[in-house]
Amino acid sequence: MELDKKDLQILSILDWNARMPLTQIAKKIKLNKDVVRYRIKNLEERKIIEGYYTLINLTKLGYLTFRIYFDFIDLTKETETKLIDFLNKKFNAGDIFSREGEYQLGIIVWEKSIYEFEKKLRKFKNEFGDYIKNLEFTIFTEFNHYSLNEFNKNFFEAISIKENEEMKINDSDFKILKELAENSKISSVDLNEKLKIPQTTIIHRIRDLEKKKIILSYRAKINFSKLCYENFFLEIFTHNNKDVSEIEKYLRSHKNCTYSVLGIFGADIEAECEFKSKKDLVVFIEELKMQFKSIRKIKYCSTLKYYKIKYFPN
């Protein structure tokens, strides 16, 4: 779908701060508030925006981030549906997505310890082990989120989630975070109705969670395929780790990159990018190799579908 410059600016803002008031968005992009409201509703109705989620710094709540890739065999459509439902409701995966290549499905999950993670994985294997040919998991140590500067460089930002000292939060905070993780645009009025917490308390607690950098941003779930983009995961392997931080800076400044991760196993650094063609991706890979001679290999695959995006454990 073709969008004009104002629509792209709105997407760029909502991708980073979906709770920004309409009056502020209107002021930023020099449009009438009612026009902005209409455009946002139109983007939602056309399923370019599929929802809103909150980016929460789970390391500050004591969680580890695990990513698993699965290679399945003899998987019928019916079994696949049951499997994804299990990963969603019982495994409590935050991200669930299908992909091409060696592994067909990926998930991201948060646990307080590797032992809790292992218990969940064992239950999943007990249920669906006959269909698992292979799996690969990584523990993320750094997660860098980038704004959509492909759409509008004026709103370029980046957020890094690294090791943090654990902070204690109360039950009210946890309940508020859980609701915001499902829908970052939910109002304090609706939160009051759902949680039975005073509205003034909710407003104060959200501001406090933002100040403590537990809430990092409020983002839109954007369907890039409707904008003629294809989503790619890159795994970058180097001869040594000397250039990894410089590679991350390069990815951060590139208009097509949306995030990068560092982990304990697998590639030295991974990236997610949005390109309009595989040809553009190949050009980007060659640029990376020219820029950083320490890169020995880059593997890539495309994401086919996101079944779930939620940055909060149950």
C-alpha cells in the first residue's frame, strides 16, 4: 500500500511512542488533530498497524531472555496449530514467528533462571518431541531496538537493553505492566476499570516506571509486508569480537535496521532489517563486509509471519 509522507511520519512516531497525545503528534507533523486521528484510524483499519505493545526492560525485573529456533518434521497443519497454541498459552512465549530456511519457527521467552527455562522446554518436548528434528537456543545479553528512520530520520532513536541491577516492583506495577504489554494505548480510565486501581495512582505508577527505565517505549505493531517490505534476520560471524561494537553502531545508524542482539551462543551479533527486495539486502551485506574486514560469514533468512509480539512474561 502506498502511504504519503504524513502517514509515514505518523507511523514513525507511533512506533516509538504510541501513547503520545494526538495534539503533540499533530504539532510535530503540522497537521490538524482530527486529521491525525482519522489517519491513524485508517492505518489501523487497513491493518498496517495491527496493534500496540510496550517495550519493557525485563532485565530490571530479573528476567533472562531466551530465543529458540525449531526445525520440525511430519508437522500437519492441525498439529502446527496445537503447537503454536501450546507455545502461546502454556510455554508463555513472548514472540512467536515463522521463518524460512533451516528452522521453521522461532520464539522468544523470558524466565528468571535457566532452570525454569529448562522445565518449560522439557514439557514442550514431552508434548511435541516426536515432531522436533532439531532446535537451537540463545541467551540474549544485549538487545538494541532502533526506530524506523527509513520512514523519517527526524525521529531517529535507539534503546539498548543490557545487564541491569534488579528492581523490586509491587503487585499494582506488575498488573499495570501486564496490561500495557497487551495494549500500550490503553487509557488510565480503562486501566482503572479493569484493575480497580485509582486512576491517579495508575498515572503516577506509569510515570515512575518510565522514570526508572522499566518502561522503555510504547510501540506499534506494523505490518511491513503491506508496505512492500520483507523482513530479514541476519547472523553475523566475525574472526574476533573487536569489531562487534562498531558493527552495532553501523546497524544502529542504518535506515533499514530495526534491532540487533548479542547472545551467548551462535552468531557474534544478529540483526533484523526491512528491505524492499532481496537484491537490496545483498547490497547491504556486501557493504557490511567491505566496512568490516573481520566479518567471516553472514547468514540470513526471512520472517514469514509473526503470530505474537508481547514483551512481558505471564
